[in-house]
Amino acid sequence: MDPLRGDAEQIFQSGINAADPYLAVKRCLFNDAGQLQIALDMQGSDNRRSGEWQKIYLIAFGKAACTMAKAAKEMLPAHLLAEPAIAVCNYENIIAIDGVEVIGASHPLPDMAGFSGALRIAELARQAQADELVLVLVSGGGSALIPFPAGEISLAEKIATTDLLLASGASINEVNCVRKHLSCLKGGGLAKMAAPADLHALILSDVLGDELSAIASGPTVSDVTSYSDAIQVFTDKQLWDKVPVAVKNHLQQGKQGLVDETPKANDEVFKHAAYTLIGSNAISVQAILHSAETLHYQLHLYSDQLTGEAKEVAEDLLKYAQALLAEGMSKPSAILAGGETTVTLRGKGLGGRNQEMALAFALAETKSPLNAGWVFLSGGTDGRDGPTDAAGGLVDAQTITRMQSANIKAEQYLADNDSYHALQISRDLLITGATGTNVADLQILLIQPKS
């Protein structure tokens, strides 16, 4: 293997390890003489929340739900735990846990299994009383995994709406704004169900900037968006005419005040609610910086909040690398980033934003060469990029040559949003398997200047 490729994979793995949900939960929970204490920061400091809780209800959802639930169950005072606890997780990350009802569900598009899981979560939360605690473990993917359509909206209509948004290139914040206003659980809905019990959420962030109301669409926190904002997302994307009638009606009724808004910051339901942020993309970016430094690369942080159209971001990153080389780069260098790009679907191929970015970078580099040894990795920390079994792509200076040798044209595959099959043919897919965590994406460009 090319040493650069091996280093890129090692650096990427360090970013995944830094977001290990099992260890993150364990750092934040303490069993003190049969009572639970919860750290209020991710370092597990002495700044803790505690209470004389008579019972603890454990609810987990997201791609890291099983791992987080396993860690929590090991730390909670056993005599206080209301059984069964519940964990709703994507199918790839399911593990069996004693005393926990584990439900597998679909991501990124919801399914009936997820709806069943959402109903069970609501049932559990509503049981909680004033002297009890609802401990909620939140991780990325939670929005899709626990669909609970509001009003007269069917699950099929909600799926169709989500599909429209994902294909439009809508940002995660735009998608979540809509989801919060079509759901009984999201946008503070779960906190509303749990009141008047105490509620504490341990949150693994997959959202840039760690905006809490956007992580899994914020089921335990207040929401600043409105029904009008949700409608605006569709009008801005010129999708309003394609939205299912029941969804349109619900959003319009909400705008008119005929349906309750999502709870806001001053709502009574948040009087006994708190949270701890236990992991994020920013933490993983720091980890890959440290890993690259350990491998003796000169460090360049390109962005710790990378957004934009994947193809365009790839071209901008290439220009940045060319500028560094033009300035006289003399030592092996690592250009690193973290974030979440988007893809506007125009073709019918298979892929994801990381695979598309990797293919676009390799293609752009053939037209404007770096004149140095290089590899570029773009990967999702959950191990799954779009609806594929790949985490992303890992390309190098020979990627396009390998495609040409197989008689395929990279430009055509990119235009058809078929990065998966192009990278499969060139043997440049990044396959990690499900990682059990999800803190958005990481990008690693390693450059070996010519001596």
C-alpha cells in the first residue's frame, strides 16, 4: 500500500476513535452510593447534576444508540432503572443489550420500524413522574430513526417529503427545520412529553457548530424556528408544489396558529431539562490534527466547518493546496477539514457527498495537477456515505488513470451522481463498516512534495 494512503486511513480512524460514544457516556455518568450524578461537560468534571430520583427511564436513539445505551446501563444504579429501557438504532449498528429493548430502523429515509420505536419512546416518556428522571441519549441520525408524524400526515407522506429535501441539496438545518414541524417528538416534543419529570440529554453532535436544536432535530431542547420558516424552505427550493397535500395543510395550519408551535426557550417544559454535549465533529477534527502531527506532517487546518456543494468544495480545496505548493511547500503536509457538504442530485447514480467530493477532487487534479505525491480522503464518521456501504472515497494521482484503463469516463459518472460505481471500479472506495458513532465528515489531503 502507498504509505500516504495508509497514513490517511490511520488519521481518519483517529477522528472516529475520538467520537467513541461508549467512552463518552462513561465519562459523564457516576454512580455515587446508589444515586446517579451526571457531568455537565464532556470532560466529566466535578460540575455535576444530581437528584433524589426514584426511577430512571433510559431512552436512546441515533446511530450510536446501542453503544450509548450499553455504556449508560453499566453506569446507572440498577435498582433505579425502569425496564425495559429502549434504544432505536440504524440496522447496521444494532447490538443486543440485556434489559434494553433494541429496535432497528432505517436511515436516511424513515420506515415503519422507526415509527414503532418512536411510539415506544413516547409511551416511556409519558410514564415519567415529577420525582423521576428521563435520561435521553441522542446521536446523529435520530431525526430519521424516530419518525412520529404530526396531525394527519402519514409516514409515507413524511418519507416523500424527506426524500424531496435530501435530493434538493437542502442543508441539514433546513431539513431539520421542516422535520421539527412535521413531528410529535422533534423540536422539543420529547421534553414536552416527559414533563413534569426531570430530563437530561447526553448529546453526541453530528451538526456543525453543535446547534442543539439541529442535532436529531432537537427533541429535548427548545426550537427557534417556526412553521413559516418550514414553508420558506420549500419555497426557496422551489418544491412547494411537490409537497404532499397533508404536509402542506399541516404547515399552513401551524402558520395560522391552528396547530401548536414547537416549544420555545421560555416554555415550562424546559424548567427541569438539561443536557451535556459529549462529542462533536470539532473534537474529531482536533484528533486528526494531533494524529497527523504525530505522523510528522506539517499541519494546515482548511476548515472546521466545511459546507457547500461537494464538487465545488473539492475544487476549492485543490486550489488551496496548489497555493501552498506555490509558496514553496518542502515537507510532507496534511490539509485537514471537518464538516458536512451537500449534493444536488441531477443524475440517477449511486453515491454520497464524500464519494462525490473524492471523485470531483481526483478529476479536477488531472486538469490542474498538483505536481506532488498526494492522496485525498473524504469520509463519513458513521462509516456510511449516503445509501451505500462505503464511508467515502480515498483517491490518489492514479485514480482517474485506473478508471480510463477500465474504459470508463469519470466526468460522466460524476455528472450522473454515480461516484460509488466509479470509485468501486478504480478500487478507491473507503470501506470501514458501521463505526457506531456519527459526528459528520472528515477530509484529509496528504501531500508529499517532490524533492
